[in-house]
Amino acid sequence: DLETGRPPRTSVGSVAMESQLCQCDKTAADCFARNQNTYNAKLQYYSNLKCHGTAPKC
């Protein structure tokens, strides 16, 4: 959970959930690796207050 810092609640021993989480993590890591050269550290703490328009869809 991003707000509390605690892991999301799942049923104990849920292999399907663990598999989905692993696949999601892998997909994100692959995306970050592919786009590493476009990362701009100056924008790391960019204020959301400066954002306008509709948010991009994931």
C-alpha cells in the first residue's frame, strides 16, 4: 500500500496472486530498463500542482 508502506493484503498462500505480483513487477522493471535513457533526475520531485490537463492512462 503506497499510503501506509505496508504490503497489499492478499490471501495467505495465494499462488495466483503471488504470480500476478511477480509478473507485474517484471513488466515494470522491463519498462524501466527500456526507458532508462529517457529518465530526467531533475523531474524526480516535480510538483503535481504544476500539472495540467488529463492524466495519461496506464
